[in-house]
Amino acid sequence: MKSIFINVFNVDFHRYISLLIIIVFIRQTSAGVLPSQDSVSLYTANDKVVILTNQNFSSTVYQSKTAWLIEFYASWCGHCQSYANTYREVAIDTWGWKRIVRIGAINCYTEENSAICDQHTITAFPTLRLIAPETTFNTSKAISLTANDAKDVERELIKELDALQIADKTWPRFRPLNQIAFSDIYSHAPTSVKLMLLIVEKQDDYTGRQIMLDFSKYHEQLTIFRTTIDGKLWHRFQLNITELPALLIVHPNRTTERINTKQNNNENMGSRNLFNYAIRSYIHEKKCIDDFNDRDLEEIIHSKNALKNADKLKKSDTDEKKPDDVVETNTISEKLSMVDLETALSYMLRREIPRIKEIQGEAYDALLHWLTVLIKYFPGREPVMTYLKNLLSKVDNQPNGITGKKFREFADINTPESYLPNNQVRYQYCTGSLPRYRGYPCGLWLLFHTLTVSQVQSEPKRMRIIEIPSAVKSFIKHFFGCRHCSDNFMKETSDFHQLDSGDKNSAIIYLWKIHNHVNKRLHGDETEDPKHPKVQFPSENLCSKCQSDDNNFDMTTTLNFLLKFYSKNNIDLTSVEDFTPSGNIQDELTRKPSIDQYEMIEINHDSTKKFRNIRYIISIIQRFPFYFLIFSVIIIIIIRKRYCKGKRKRYTL
């Protein structure tokens, strides 16, 4: 007979273990579903844009019954942020088309989404791709991207949907009925049709196809055809060119009735809206379509109003912002952070450059030039500089060029003596008030300015003034992901060859002026962090004597400030990362902790030796919490069995 103590212990033990496993399962599941800070989407569910990630992309998009228009973007990309409202408008305008095509977006900035973006060969942001229905592999077709014009994107989308030539009965018949006999028109419609409409239009008009998509929900009862003036069918209706597009009802007895779409003389409505309202009014009046409703239209109108109100509210907030607010929120640190510089470097080398599938010719030369400049002038720690030298050596040994995939393999190699922390999102002073603000662009500007100052301070006598500006420009041209930003930078730096070769500081001043010009252009833009406005640098808080009363900069004082601010001695190294070994769990457990190699950091060796093993064990637990939990549960079960075995001997009668 077992004791009551043992029975209670068994019940409580199993209860606690079960509870612990459930908690861990929930945490693991949550960790997989909830986006990390860097993976914030530019969109919400209210935008009618499906937010795609590595976890739902394949199950949602591939083998889908509908086509998918997908925006591949990076949340740090300024143009992606500006373009977001255009894409929201596209998603709202096409909400009624969702049985034919869905609108989605995926943030390629996140490490977990990068594989999907690579599979679709995304080399610039934002990129729109159309994926056909029933697609079972990683193929997509590019859609022409017209900046800030949703209507043009919708037209491009219609052209691509038309080109797919899907034969399914649920798919609209986009091709015009130009050559058929009018008496045969009903033979091209399903037998369940209750209303047939015919739209007569010019060849390049999109009204007919837009209306087909708007009413695609009712394809079994409502058939919509189009015919164009380059065919013979339209002559039957005796219409003038000036009357097009025209909307006709085709009755079963082959007589036609023209629906008046001009009763509302509001020219701003456009043919699509006029036709849409005319068709809805007719259906409501005649009650000829079962279960017909306007819910999709009402939802579109509501979303459009919400988008307009959000724009007005944002503009109002910008207009009402006082000058004092700008100074007050401009809390820029007086020091630079090595974490920001290394984080920007890591993203650049492990994500930006590898996006280019084949790095050859001019792009390959630009890569060699850029790596050479980094090795010569980046004020990095010894293992980071060794890492850059090794990377350049590997690239230089590929004289015929290198693939982006191979470059990524080289960039991912870290050893205790040669490493760059593989962290692409942990910014310090470049952190924005929201994850989409600042970050990588901020770190990149810091890097550019730091290189120009480092060149002057390391090579004061013999210098190629344009060495760094030309390397920066070539890098931005060939590898910077935001293509719109890259194009603007090319225009901003079109005169860099005119730098004064006799002034060693001319590159410093040149990039500083360009950066301030960009800040002025983007001040008040939707890409601006409200907590870190794009003001002229340096602000009065950082350098009270750099600007005069007329807001002009004193060049001598400003130059001295820049030389000090972007110098090696002004870089904060307190939060830099130690070398982290990679590999399987056994490698992690057996590899000896690495020795601190930060030559630029003062280390208390006594305290380091005392706590290094503890820190290492904690880091292992943090990196592999699930495996540590399983290991702990196994140990507890073993101890419990031994404990219970002893108790049985003591309490069994």
C-alpha cells in the first residue's frame, strides 16, 4: 500500500509538469507567430492588405484559387514608407476583386522573411509581383511600378490579369467579343445567367475590365462582356466615338437597352464609378440578382474615407508642430555608437549586397572599391577589420565576378579572430521611435561621414579626395535596396568630381551638405520620425556656435565640430557584441568561450575571468531555451523516480 504522500506527490508533480509544458508550448508558438520589433509591417488589417510572413506565405499564396499581387518592401526604405499610401489605395480600390486577385505585402527587412524575398529575386524596394492562381513554386511576374499613382498600378494589374488567360468559369472574360455574331452572344454565358451587360469602349479603355472585376462576386448570375471599336460587333449599336464607353443590357431575346450613365454629371467620378452606380441602381430596381448587396462597396467607401481622414490628421499634426517642438525632440546623442556602425555594416554585407544575383562588371568593381575603402578607413575593432580583410581577399579571388549567394556565404563566416557581429536590427543611437524609423539609413549616413573624417585623420598628407565619395556613390548605385532613394542620391552627387583636390576636408563638407539637403527635402515627409525630425545638422543643442543668427553655418566652426563628432575617439564602444559561435548544440556546449578581443575597450580582466563562464552558460540557455527546458524536465523526472523509489521503501506498509 502506497502512502497518501506519494499519491499526492504524483498528482501534483504531473500537474506542474503538464502546466509547464503547456506554458512552454504557448511561448514557443507565440514566439513563432508574433513579429519581432524589426518585422513591423507598414500595413494593418484595416488597409485591406494581407500581411504576409515566412510563416503564412506558402500556405496563403501558393496553390491559391486567386491571383496575388504582392509588394516586397523593406520597412526602413523611405520610398516604401511613402509608397504605402499608394498601395493602400490600390488595396481598397480592388477590394471587390478579391475573388480574382488578393493584395498582400511582405517585409523583406526581417531575417525570417529574407529567404522568400530571395526566392523571388527581389533586388530593389518596393517591388510588385503578380503570382498566378494555383502556382506551386516560387515564380512571380513583375508589375510596373508607377510612383504615387494607384490608378496606373491598377491598370498594370488588369493588363497582367488579362494576359494570364485563365480558362476557369469564375474568371472574367477580359478579351473583347469583337468577331462573334451578336445572335451567338448568349452561348458564351453560363446557363444560370440572369443579367447580361455589354460594355462598348475604345481599345485602350479599362472600364469594361474594371466593371467585370467589381461584380465578379456574381459571375454565375451576372455576365459582363466588352467589345471594342476595332471589331465588327460595335457597329451594330450605332454609337458615336464621343458616346464611349457605353453600357448596354442584352436581353435573352437579343434586344439591347442602353443604361444611362450620364445622369450624374460629376466629371470627377470617372467611367468606372458611373457604370458601377448605374448597374447597382438597375439591379436594385429590377431585383434580378439573388442575394445582391452593396457591402463590398460600403466597405470600400468607409476605408477610403478613413484613409483620407488619416492623411488630413497627419498633415494637421505636421502643420501645427511648433519650431520649439522640433528642438525639444531632437535628442541626438553627442557620441556615435559602434553598435550602430557594425549593425549597418552587417545588414549591408549580409543582406543588401547578396540580393544581387550576379555581381559582375561594374558592380563587381564597385564592390571591390567599397570593401577597400572600408578596410582603409573604417575605425573598427581588430577582429572586425580582420573580417573585412578576409572578405575582400575572398572576393578578390573571384576575378570573373561572384554570385550574391556566394558573397553571403563569405560574409557569414565568423571566427574568434575575424568576425562582424551578425546583428542586423539592434541599433542604439539610431533607434527610431517606431521600428520603421531611422535604423539602417541612419547607420549608413553615420558610416559615410565617419569614413570621410577617418580619411583626413589617417592620411593627412597624401589623399585622393574623391576616393570615398566615389566609393559611396558606386555602392548606393549598385547595392542600395531603396531604388528611388538611390536614384535621388545619384542626382544629389552628380557633381562630386568637382571636389577641390587641394582641400583635404572637401569630402567631409561635401557629404555633410548633401545630407543636410536631403534632410531639408524630407522634413515634414511621412518618412520623418516625429521624435527625431530631419533638421539641419548639427542642431543648436549639439553645436551652439555652428549656426549664426541668420541660420547660416559658420564653416570653420562646423568643420571642427564634424572632425570631432565623427572621429574615432567619439565612438561609444560599451555595448558592442562579443564573438558568438555558430553551429549545432554540441558545438555550442563544447566550444571554449572566446577571449575578449576588443582592442579599443578597457577591460577589467579579474572580473572578466570570474564571470565569463557564468555569462557563457547564460548565453547558451538564452539561445536554446527549448532544449534547456527538455533537458531540465528529463533531469527532474530522473530525480523524481529516485526520490519516489526511496519514499516507497519508507512509507509502504
